Amino acid sequence: MERCNSFRYLLLVGVMESLKGRGDPLGVSRGLKGWNFAIFTTIEKKAVLHVFDIQGVPLGIYTPFQTGLISHIELVGLEAPFCYLWAVDGIKELLIDPYSKGIVSNPKWGEPYQAFSLYYENKFDWEGVEPPLIADKDLIIYEVHVRGFTMDPSSQVKNRGTLGGFIEKLPYLKDLGINAIELMPIAEFNEGEINRKNPETGERLFNYWGYSTVHFFAPTNRFISRPPYGLTELCRFVKEAHKLGIKVILDVVFNHTAEGGKNGPIYHFKGIDKKLFYIMQGAEYANYSGCGNTLNANQPIVVPWVIKTLRDYVLDAHIDGFRFDLASCLKRGPNGGPLSPSPLIEAISNDPLLSNTIMIAEPWDAGGFYESGHFYPQAPRWKEWNASYRDDIRGFIKGSPGLKGAFANRLSGSEDLFGKTRTPLESLNFVTCHDGFTLRDLVSYNEKHNLNNGEENRDGNNNNLSWNCGVEGATDNPEIIELRNRQIKNYFLALFISQGVPMMLSGDEYGHTKNGNNNTWCQDNRLNWFQWDTLEKEKGIHHFLKELINYRQQHPHFKKGHFLRDIDITWHGKKPKQPHWEIDDKLLALTLRSKNSPKEIFIAFNANAEDALVVLPKSYNGSPWFHVINTYLSSPDDFAPKDKRISADLPHVVLKPYSAIVLES
């Protein structure tokens, strides 16, 4: 289909009956006799409606009526599904309707970008499948990219790189122990918006991650395996996930749009009223997102648009939650300053239809507005990506000095950040995410290696808190390989024994590497694609993680809804009840208890390059300690099954360098 800017459309006349219609609701809705179209415009601009069939064939051009700032018209005789665009005075491009139910765009990845607003009637049959009821304390979140999860030929699915292909792999995630999938952006975006090549290979680069939304109401057509477009395939995906007891969370990008700055494309808001929909600084677009523009999110016309988007995903596609990219942008006012309270965040937090929906904030933006721990302090409503957790866990386990107390704080739920009005369950704990090193690269590289992004290695974070374990990058040295595997297991162990909600990055379960590239936003290749063939070869870490997730779920010790107190935990050092916080010995041990379990759990981390002798505390009931986990051992001996757990014969244990243990009474 062509983006319809040709002069030949000016010769068309409407062939359907038109009525005045009404100005509410915005978008397309059923009218008295036909379909009602309504769009917000400014009073000095005249809007004209262009209608097409689903193939992009023009059906007519219509001049709507005006009520206040709303242009509206009802067309009789038009059959759904259909496409349409709006023309606005002074704008040469035809505009997508921000309220349209979907988009029809190019179906193949990398084609020249063309898009039409789509209206269709969503008649998906849920067959009685309901969203799973999973308590926050039981969530295990898996961050993943739709295209990347099955795009590699080793996935062996029918429709690679799509939601349909992903459905075939849902049982794998169920088996791993995942019960919540956080999908990186799926809303319509133009992957070909950048004009750049890999300077090392000459291959074309794309906006692969998709943090550049063109249209917000439906998945991009490149993630759909077959028509119809709109929400149908997303509904199929959610339905199959829910059958397996897996929640679906969408990563949504409301902080900016794909229209970018002054020289960016015009899709919708720029043509309607850029000064209303974007934060402007004179004639320039404010750039608190780092992506060229910032949505004027608290403007009265914008707030209900965001709410409608979220509601439609929940009501029509049964989405379980949202992760808001650079969420602090959404709390900025028309002049760019922070708002307290923020009309948008208050509206989302208190919307009755969203009351059971998981809300996750990335509590900062690119303009320096950092709100970690207090994005929404009024109540336990929003979870937050906890960057302090990431940094302190990374630092302690790799052996950085002075972090023993911080490490203990993060394991306990980050009370310093969330302790005033909230609980550990508002801390979204992670060691790695899409942005930065993978877990394998975290233990394999001291520096980022981003030259193939075409920005001369200037992009990406320079402070990764990583350690290459002795050699930069790939190595055949068996001792370094063992040390790296040990550190990966240490990171996983810390993550899954911590109070809060754990999130892991797709691919970390087999040690996915991006060859030291910590900013693969533009790489559509095996740097980002899940490597199912590598998973088959690297079963050790996968086995450890699967057992660890199951262990967490079986023990209430790790899933408390309150910050740890003396009744819950005792801290130790090399001797029981002597943590010696003042001594920087890079060793920490603890005993966890729960009123819901007769067991005690002893855990110890040694982040030193030497052995550490640790005296075991007496268990509460005098029973012996049994070995459960020892990250120093290779798989499968690193995780002992219930029927093969050996008691600790000596009053002490020796922790090997850079290792951790778990004992159970």
C-alpha cells in the first residue's frame, strides 16, 4: 500500500452518505446509522477525512463538521474493516489517527514504511480463559523481545519473529518457572527509521528494540504472523499464556513518540498541534527522553488518551500489566518541570478499570529527573525498576570494596528506598535487562565493545560494574570459564533469594553473549536473537536456574511482604551473629526464618579470591544443616535434589573463592 499523498486523491468524491455525527468519543465508533469519525484539531486548522478499504484503495474524501476543537462526521454504507487517514491544513502528510484501533503497515521487516489507521471489530473468543491469579510475591518476570525470541532459525518455529511463533515457545517458559512475561515494545514502530550501517560488516542497522512508537493501540504488523491486523494475534498470545498460568506485561513508551525533534517525521501529533502534545521550549522540542521529543503527558487532552490506550489493552487483550519506559518524563508539566501530583500518574493509579493491573515504572528520565524509591510514595501501587539493587549486587559479587552493608540492604528489600510508605514488593529487582550487558558479558568484559553500532563506541553506558574474570571476552581457559559460570550462578542466587519481585533477562539462562556490546538497540541478528542451539549445548546454567526458581517458589522465606526484622533474619560473618559491618571482608552470611515454615535457611557469599572458613550457627531446633546449593560445584552437583542432600558434618564450612552456599535445617 502507498502512503496516500498523491494529487489523484484530490479528484475523488465521497460515494457514501455522510451525516454530522458527534464529537465524542474520539477515533471511530458506531454512529446512529454508520461509523462515526472524530479527531481533535485546533480551531484554525481544517481537517479532511480520507477513507480506504483494507487494501489501501481510496473510497472517498469527506469534509467533517466542527464542534469546538473536534472534527467529526458519520459515514453510512462503510463496511468494517477499513482504513483511513486525516488531512490537516498546512501539513502535506496525511495523518494517522492517534485514537485508531490499529494500524495497517508493511508486513515484512525492513520494507519502506507506510501506514494507515485501521478500524476493525474485535470479536476474539476467549473461550472462558481468565487471567491467572498470581500474588505479587510469587511473580517471576522474564524480559524478552518478541522478534528476538524466535527469529533465529534454531527456534524451529513456523512463524519466526512473531507473536504466533512465540506461542510455540510458551511451554518452555512455563517449564523454566516463569509466570510473567515482560514484552519489550510491541506497539507499532518503524524499524527502518534510522539510516545507518554496521561499519564492520556493512549490514543494515534497524531500530530493533522498538522504543520509538508510531502508534500505541496495537502491535506492529511485523510481529503478526498472519492477518487480521489489530489485537487479534496479541489476544491469541495472551490467551495461550494465561492457559499456562503466565501473565503478560507490556513495555509501553509514552515518554516520547517516533516523530522525534524538529527534523523528524510527521505521523500524527505534530500535524494536529505540536505545541499541545509535546513539551516545547520556544520553537524547539524539549528532549527529556533523549529521543528528540517529550510527550506533554499531563495536558488535559493527553491524559484520557493514555488512559484509553491502557484500558483498551486490558479490556480487549486482557493484558496483565505495563512497564512504563522513562516514566519520570510522564510527571513533567508543560514547562518541563516536575509536577507533584502528576495528573496522569494520579489518573493511572486510581483508575478503577486498571486497579488490578501491574504498574511498573522506570523511575528516571534522560533529563536527570531521578525518583528511585519514591515514584509514587502515596501507596503501594507502583513497582519500580531498582537500579540501586542492580548496582550494589553487581558490585559486591564481583568483589568491589565497601558494599557489604549495601548488599545486605538489597537482599532485604531495599528498605532505604521503599521503607517509608511501601513494601519490598514495590522493588523490581534485576541484575541485567535489555539495556546493558547480558549476565554472560557482565562476567566476560571490563569495557563495552559497541563499534558495530556505528557510533564509534560512544553509545552505551561506560559504567557497567562488570569484571571479565581475567581475560577480556571469549577464552578457552577452563579456570576462567568455571569462574565466569560460578559468578553467573552467584548473581542468579542473589536475585532469587532477595525480598522483592525478581526480573531476569531472556537468554541469561544459557549465558547469552552480545560480544561485549551493551547497547544492541540497532542489531537485528544473533547479538539479540535467542540462540536455541546454544541453549541445547549449555544446559548447566539453565538447570541451576530452573532449580533455583523452583526453590524460591517453595520457600516463603524469600517472599515476605514486609522488610526483614530480627524475627526473620540473623546476620553472620565468619562467626555466627558477628557480621562485622565495619570490616570490609567481602563476606556475608545470614539465616532466614519464616512463620510459615519449620525450616531455617543459611546462606553465605564469599566475594574474595581466597577461601573463607565460616562457622555455622546453631539451627533454631538443633537439627543439622543440609547442603542445598554450592555455586563452586559444576552442574548438576551445584544444586542437590532433596533425596541427595548431605548434612554438614563439621561445625564450619569452607567457602571457595567467589562462591556462595545455601544450607537448610
